[in-house]
Amino acid sequence: AAPAAVASVEAGEDGLHVRFADGAEHRFDACWLRDNCKCERCMSQSGQKHDRTILPGSRALDMLNCEVLDDGETVTIAWRDHHGEEVEYEASWLRRFAYSHGAIEDEQASRAASFYHAERTSSKTFLPEVNFADVMASDAGVWDWVSRLEKDGFCMIRETPVEEGTVKKVANLVGSCSHAIYGETFDVKATPKPINIAYSDKALEPHMDLAYYESPPGVQFLHCLRFDEGVKGGDSTLIDAHAVAEEFKLRHPEHFHILSTVPATFQKDHVDREFPVRMFYQRPHIHTNYLGEVTACFWAPPFEGPLRVREDFVEPYYRAYHAFRTLLMSKEMWDKYGFLFRLRPGDLITFNNRRMLHGRNAFTSETGARHLQGCYLDADTFLNKFRVMSTTMSQDVDILGCDERFGTSSHR
Ligand SMILES: [Fe+2]
């Protein structure tokens, strides 16, 4: 029998106990099983649920009979109120969605482990990368890129044509670009009197783009069109903010509590530009799920406006903010979770804008040109493509957990 086949079932006061062929045991609450019943009476034709009204402990949830059929592939339950029918559950489905006996904890632990760029400990030069020609050639090439980006938080695409618009062409393999306030694509180059610090030759501390949006972009693309040898500096930086925030929680629990509860102000208040902007969004820097694990970290110092919180939270906020920034900028964190590289013309760096903070070192703009072209994808657009492709490519990936890496599952 397959490992996910069911060896035996037993209905008890506390739900259904299922023993699988490989020895794993799981318990399922009666209300949960009933809520996930797929019988004709519970589901509409199009697969939506329309009966969610049975209270835990109700007599209707008595399991009168439970059986294992089809060599363990199917479990049937006869509910007291369920017109005497046997309702079927697929064994593989039960196994996949099992939540007892530490199943959720194991799942969370394996998600957490993948935050830590394990490959880095063995190789300081670890940099996930794919080749443009491979990405364009087949779905397997797209999947290779998309799945690395999902897992590692970023992926370099090498040897892209040095042509304007390429960045959009690549993004469109996943979906439509986000129409942000900068337009569908934007150009990052040093200009006199820049309207944004990014368009100067100054250093940029690690930050998330568009943190003042209700939903900041999920993926950012930066395509290097020109980077003259004569330009000194200008190296790109990336650091895993989720990993740093987890370390912050262990080292400074009180500060962590403040940064995960007190709302900071993110803003872009700039009316005097071609497309006037007045955007404000208040949210804590760090978001956690119901288990206290970090699911999002919003950090964009140049776009943080006046704090608007009750007076007794002001000083604690600034202390916590300072402690986080100190940790984020420490050599220790950069050695563990940071990346530094000089883009070459033809390099297209793609990264999770909500997990990997990005920045750059200052550079000399008199000695040559540096030109990047960028665009964004919404987190939902990317995650949808990732999940759909995991099915078409028959890859077993964590389709529920992937949104934690994009900070879209705050559970708050
Ligand atoms: Fe940026």
C-alpha cells in the first residue's frame, strides 16, 4: 500500500483517528471533517461550499460508521444526520491536510528552515541564477526561475538582451506588470536634481519598494542595461528581512513586540511631480502569524513619515527601531543573510520585494553611466503562477506556505 493509504480508522469522542500504512497517526475533529465534506449536498456544482453551519459537539456530527475501502485509498463516514449516506474521503487528501500530532508544527519548521539560505553556510558565493535563453525556451525554464525566486527570495537571470523593454517581456511570462506610480516600467539612473533618491548616485540603505501601498509589489525586476567599467561603486545589495526579524525576536523580545504591534507611518507625499502622489499607510514594521512567526517585514527608511501613535509608545518605538536597524546593518547579519554583487549589462535580478530588502552602494556618476530598468509584479500574480505551475509541472511544493514568504498571510 502507498504510504498515504489508510490502514485503519476509529471513531472516538474526540473525532476520527486514522492510522496510515506507514504508521503515521492523525486525529481529525468531526466538525472539521464535516466542514470539508465533498458530497453533493454539501458542495454546489461548481465546487463551492454552501453548508458551514454545524456547531462542534452537535449530535448531527455523530459518526455512526467508519470504514476503509479500496485498499486504503478511501475512508467513508456515515453521519447521523446525513441521509444515511456514506460520505467518502480520499486517503491522500486526509494525509495532505492532516493537522494533528505535530503536523502543523513540522510544516512550519520546514518553512522556517528554508528562510535561512542553507546553501550559504557551505558557499559564500551562493547566488541562485538561471540563463535567459533557458527561461524563454520552455516551461521547465520558467519553472526553474520561478521556483528559485519563491524559495530563495531572489534569482539572477543572466545573459538577457541589453534592450529596453526586456524586463517587461520577462515579467509577462508570469503575468501583467503592476501599474505603480512610476508607470509600468521605470528607469534607475543618476540624473541631475533627481525626484527620488534612487535616481541619484547616492547609497541606498536596504529597503522595500512601495511600502506605502496597501499591498507592496511581490516581485521586483531590475535589468542592467548599462554599467560602465569606469563607474566606481554601485554594487547591489540584498538581505533577507524575514530572517533578520526572526533573529531580532530572539535577541530583543521587547523591541520585537513594539515593532510588531505599533504602527509606523509609510508615506510618499509628493504632489509637485508629473503624477501627483499622496500615499500614506500605517502598519507595524513586522507582522507575525498566530504562532508568533515572522510573516512580513516592512522597512523603507526614506519613506517613513511622522509617527502617529499614543504618546507612551513613541520612545519605545524609536528604541526598537534603532535596535532593529543596528541588527539589520550588522556585519554578522550580512554575513549570514546578505548578498552583495555588481550587476553587469545583461543581468536581470529578480527578487521578492517583500522579503529581500534591496539597496546599493554609492557610485561615481561622472566617470560613466549606470542604467537599470525595472518593473513589478503583484504578490498575488506571482504566487498564482507559482501554484499553477507547481501543478502543471507536477512539483510537490508548499502551496499554502508560499504566501508567508511574500508577507501576504499576516493572520492578524
Ligand atoms: Fe528600491
